[in-house]
Amino acid sequence: MNPTVETLRATFGNAIGRGLESCGDTIVYIAREALLDTMTWLRDTPEQGYDYLVDVTAVEYRDRERPLEVVYQLRSLARRADLRVKVELDGHGDLTVDSVVPLWRGADWLERETFDMFGVTFRGHPDLRRILMWETYAEGYPLRKDFPLRGRFSRAEQVRQALGANPEAHYSMEELSIAEAYDELPADMKERLRHGDRGKLADTE
Amino acid sequence: MSKRTVELDLATPGLDARGQPVRVPLAVADAPESTPPEPDLAGEHMLINLGPQHPATHGVLRLVVELDGETVVRVIPHLGYRHYNQIIPLTDRTDYLSPMANNVGFALAAEKLMGIEITPRCTVLRVIACEMSRIISHMVWLGTTSIDLGAFTPFLWAFQERERIYNLQEMWTGARLTTSVTRVGGMMADIPDDFVAGLRDFTQTFPRTLSEIDRVLTRNAVWVGRTQGVGALTAAEAINHSLSGPMLRASGVPYDVRRDKPYLDYETYDFDVVVGEHGDVYDRYLVRLEECSQSNRILQQALVRLPDGPVNVADPRVILPPKSRAMNDMEAMIYHFKQVMEGVKAPVGEAYVGIENPKGELGNYLVSDGSAKPVRWRIRPPSFINLSALSKMAEGHLLSDLIAINASVDIVMGEVDR
């Protein structure tokens, strides 16, 4: 097993959960509250030097009682060492974890994808929007185990929404404010835009 | 007295006026007890099964047919026999400019999870598959990028070379694009007889094209002007953005999965890890061009060392027994049945394998709960992550530079969107 796990435990104590090995890869579980501290330590401690974030993703098990895991693959380029860090979240409860974008810019889109597919909220992410699905997509999170194969809405409803969509909904309000299209916007949208609100598009005129 | 009534308003015997088969109604009225009943032949409908493997069903379609004599009364089609007993074909379609390398990446992850050791011949064949993919992917990149920047001739040269590799891929797998060449524990097929000669011919003539491209572009004033100093990233920025592959190396980070976390015995091949200096579009071009030469070197070495022997492991969990054995040997038939009906079961656990794909590090992360379907199969898409640095690289540059920078990332949307 990667010796980093023992050093982590010695430094952070109870915040470090179990460490295990699977197919030769070392996995260590970290308490949600300690994620940012431990990640910073892993990146900035010279003997550790995990300077490269390979991947961020999530795993939900078929066993509904098992927590949903957010998975970070870390690598030290200099030491050629890999470490898989996991944070467990209650799949029925609060799916929030600190964003690691302040540490690695590469986490930006990876966290957005994890948010898009699993509904995990990354606190402190500068621009947490859907990335593969469109921004007004309202059927939920497609890679969750309780997500129906063909989506939550009926095919008829999906077609209705697709045909009825405002073409300008494909642009964020920020993007619309760049284009001339700003003048064409509904009044309430302009109002919210003026206040810097980038939330959901309005349901009403 | 019995009376048979038969509807006789028939255009064709056995069919009614609308062309529907006739159920011949037999109404027997007032039959005296003494008369023995006539045999009700019309009620004797026959049920036959056609397919799923029948030359007339055009593939594995199964039809259950109700027959009245030779007249078809009812047809009940059953679908779903066309199934891939493995999931490899999906991987073709992610980065479809290097399908063979994707196939290898998934197979390596599944084999790591299941603890399967592949055969020496298979290892070398997979190296050939990966390096052929690198060459065609870089050739597409070079061709399209040169068109983006207004140079048409290198595009023709590059696509000509890609065509020659495509012919080899077609020779090997029957497909040019959707190769599906690996299986867990082996390959879809061994290489055909002419393959080695064809590939050797390619490796001998390919460097000439590379040097032509080099002569046309590397010191070309327009090319240099459009690419040098454009979209530059420092080594620290490239690492912080999780870039991989030529994007990372062009910024001066000498990280190559083949060298630093070797798989498929890459550590035993003699090749150079190509590293840039400035991290701009020009250096990315130089890195990819030189990587083609290095891949060519690896291909030449692989052809020399290609050993004889079996391609697939002798592991009935993952490799289907030969059809002749499955039909004649009870044990082989059971293995065949179990694999097709239940799928390949991997033990509880998880495995991540990163390989050096043409676009960067392709990661396959598999989590198994012991059943035949993975709980999670995550592809770490190099194009997706490399593309995420686009705003950082392009902001502040001209629109025409954005085109060059975007081209230099080498994305393939099949992989970005998956």
C-alpha cells in the first residue's frame, strides 16, 4: 500500500478513514470536512508532491444504503506515485463537497461533469453549471441509479419541451448580454441580469 | 345431418379478399350422436420456429410462426439476439480517430480488474494497435490543423498515410473505423498473413512523408508566424490544468504514461519521449510530428519481436471456446452458455488504467460489485480535459489565433461528449 496513507493518518488523525488496496491501487477515504486541507497538504508537502489531478468522478453503488463516493485520482509526476482519494456522501442526503478548483484548475470541467451527471454540488466552484446536458435540463442527474433509462419525462413531454424551447435559452444570460440579443430579452430577465443573477431561466414572461 | 360451411369468397386459396389468411370456420350443427366426428384438420395449426440462426432471416432474427398448412397465420418476431458479448464496440466510438487504442485501454482495465495476464503475442499486437492509432490520429490532427491555418498540401499527404493504416486496420479487423480489435483476455482475431509485410512496407516509407511535411511546414514563414508564441502554457499551468499527452509535453513536462507507468512492456522498447519548450501551438506541432517518428520506431521494433503463439489467454471466463468445441464438447458448451447468458463476471474491486493515447492519458476506471455489469465505468477523456484549458489559452488572443489554439488541442467530440 502507498505509504502516504499512514503519513496522512499521522497528520490528520480521525479525518482519515480506511485505506485499502484494490488491484494494486491504493484508496484512502477522507472525511468531507477535511477534504480541502488534506488535498492542499498532499499537493504542497514536498515529500508527497501530488501535483497532478488525473480525474474527478463519482461512483454510486447498486446497494442503496452504500454512500455515494466522489473519487479523485491524484498523481505525483515526479515520484510516479498514484493515490485515489474518496469522499463518501449520503446518497439520500446532502451531496455537497468542497471544490478543489482552487488547487487544480483542471478540476473545473471534471467537477461540472460530476455535478451534471450525479448532482454533487462542489462548494466554491467558480462556475458550477451543467456541462454535457443543456443548462435548462430538468430531468435530474442521468448517472444516478434511480434515473430511468429513457429519462424522467415521457417521450411526448421531451419532444414538447424540445420544440417549445426558446432558442435563446441555449445561451446563458451572460452570453446574451454580450450579444445584441440583450434588447430582446423579457423584462424580468433583464432585471435579474442587471443584478448579476445567473440562475435558472424564468418560467413566466 | 352435419353441414360444413366454408367461406368461399376467396381470391387466392387460403387468403380472404383483404389478403389475410383465412381461418376456416367449421360449424357443425345438429350433429347426431351416432355420427363419428370428422377429424378437425383445420384446427391443427402448426407452430414452427424460424431462426435465430437461419440463412433466410438476414441475421439473428427469430420468428415464431403459426402455420395452417403452408399458410402463415401469425408471425411473432423475437429480437435481441444481436448482442456483443463484450462492451468493446462502445470504446470505438469515443475517440473515433484512434479506435484501436481505446479498445486496448478498456481491455487493460478489465484485465487488471480480473487479474488476467495476456499472452506475449497479444502484448506485441496491442502495441502495434496503439502505435498505428497514434500515427493516424496525429495525421488527422496535422491535416486538419494545416487546413485551419491555410496549408492544403500537408492535409493530402497526411490523409494519404492515414489511408494506408486504414487499409491495414481493415485487413485485420474488417473495419476501418469501428475496429473493436481487443477482447478481454486477447484480441478479436490474430493478424492476417499479409499484415506484417504491409505494415513493414508502411514503416519503411512513412518517414519520407514525415520529412516532406517537416520541410513544408517547420520553417514556413506563415506557419511559424501563425503558431509561435500563440496559446502558450507554462509547465506549471499545464500541470495545474491536468493536461496530458502532447499538450503537457509541449509545455516541457516530460511525462509519458508509456515511460512513467509502463503497460504492454513499453519500457522494453527504444523510443524517445518528445518534449517541447515553449508550450505554444508551434511546439505542440513539433511534438506531434516527432511522436509520429517515434511511433514508427516502436512499430519497427514490434514487428521484429512479434512472437508466435496463442493470442488469447486460455481462460474460459472471458474467452469464448471455438465454435467446433462448443458444439461437440459438453464443458466448452457450458462455458459458452454461461458467458453469453450471464456475461463476464469480474470480482469485487476497482481498477484504474491510464494509457498514453494520441490525445493524452485515456483512463478507464472500472468498479465492480461482483456481477456481470460494472457498477461504474468511467472514461477519463483526454480531449475533454485538454479542451477545458482553451479559455485560459485563447483569452487575449485574436480570433484567428483561437482557431489555431483550438486546433492545437486536438479534440475529438466523440470523446468530449462520450
